[in-house]
Amino acid sequence: MAELIEALSGRRARRAFDAREVPAEAQELLWRAVSVAPSHGNVQSVRLLVAESEPVRAGLVAALSEGNRNWAPAAPLLVALASMPTHEHAESYGEERALWSFHAGIAAGNLMAQATALGLVAHPMAGFNEEAVRRAFGAPGELRVLVVFAIGFPGAVESLPEDLQRREVREQRRLPLERLVATDSWGEQNAQPARDPSRSRREGGKLER
Ligand SMILES: Cc1cc2nc3c(=O)[nH]c(=O)nc-3n(C[C@H](O)[C@H](O)[C@H](O)COP(=O)(O)O)c2cc1C
């Protein structure tokens, strides 16, 4: 039981990739990890968009934010994780629950855990143009793309631009548990954000650090 937390903490959003391809069997395990994720009413609204051919990959790379284009193209495998809101039984709990998005989150967690267990990096990115991702795959307008994953084996830190090298070796920073967990009553310590939200607005809405 204790080993799972070790494996989960071993996952990092690394940006340096090795050129080695992700073997087909490993890819299948990643897709299976997504396929076993639970969903409300078993609607299974999540879909994976895998960029295999060169033109589709180029379209997906072009859809990424400039910051992500600095490193993500080195990943041998780029995959978008999406969900179909129209597949949800939203009337059960109201649309504000956005369960289609929640399902994508669970699926992403499964994918990252499986990737870590395989010695792979699966770095999620929200920095992309959603319509451009849909266009690259010929996907319908109702498909909501939540993240694009850069997947591959970890590479040499030196392969990254200097500013990214520093971030690559940075310690994992997390809230102490007493700020994360509200036991019995919500406290002042629970209300404090992990990062100053106005800072990311000042940085032009970049929330990727
Ligand atoms: C939904 C989501 C979107 C993210 N988007 C980006 C992104 O666009 N670019 C990027 O470099 N990192 C992105 N990240 C990675 C986070 O910056 C990273 O997970 C966070 O700093 C914590 O670091 P760690 O995952 O190594 O613990 C994203 C992470 C998540 C979960």
C-alpha cells in the first residue's frame, strides 16, 4: 500500500525528453489505464487523440503555446486528452458539476500514474489553442480538449534552454497537509492559495509553473 505514494510522488512534469520512441506495448498500457477510469453512469466520455502521422503532429505542435513549443516538440509522443460533454447525463446533477471535465481529470491521473510506473514522463499542458487541436484531428466542435500530454522517456537536462534547466531540477513544492485538509471545519489556513492568483494574471494568464 505504501508503495503507491512513492510511485505517485515519483511523477514529475519534466520537460527534457530522450529521442527513444515509446514502444507500442507501453502506449497500449497508457490507453488501458485511461480506459479503466471510472465515470458517472459509466458514460466514458473521455477520448484520446494520438498524433501519429507527421502532418497531424505538426498541427498539434502548432496549436501549443509558444512557451510549450520551446520544449514539448522533443517528446516522441504527443497526445490530447478530451471529453464529450454531450455524452453526459448532465440533467442528473446539473451542468455546473462539469462531470465530463472531472472524468478527464481522473483519466489524466491514471495515465500519468501508468506512465510513471513505466519509467515514462507524461507532462500535461493546458497551454494550447483548443480549436487548433480539434482542427488538427478533424474533431467536432463539441469535443472539449482538456490537456495535451508530451510523453517520452526522460532526457538530459542539458538538452533544455537554460531557464528550463533550472525548473527541471526544482524540488516538488506542495501545500503542507494541514492547509490541504479541512478536518471538521474550514479554517483560515485552508483558504490561502498555494500561489498568488493575481501573479498569474499579471503574467498574461500563464498558469503553467
Ligand atoms: C492541467 C495542467 C496543465 C498544465 N499545463 C502546463 C503547460 O501548459 N505547460 C507546462 O510547462 N506545464 C504545465 N503543467 C505542469 C505543471 O506546471 C506542473 O505539474 C506543476 O508545476 C507541478 O510540478 P510537478 O508536476 O513536477 O510536481 C500543467 C499541469 C496540469 C495538471
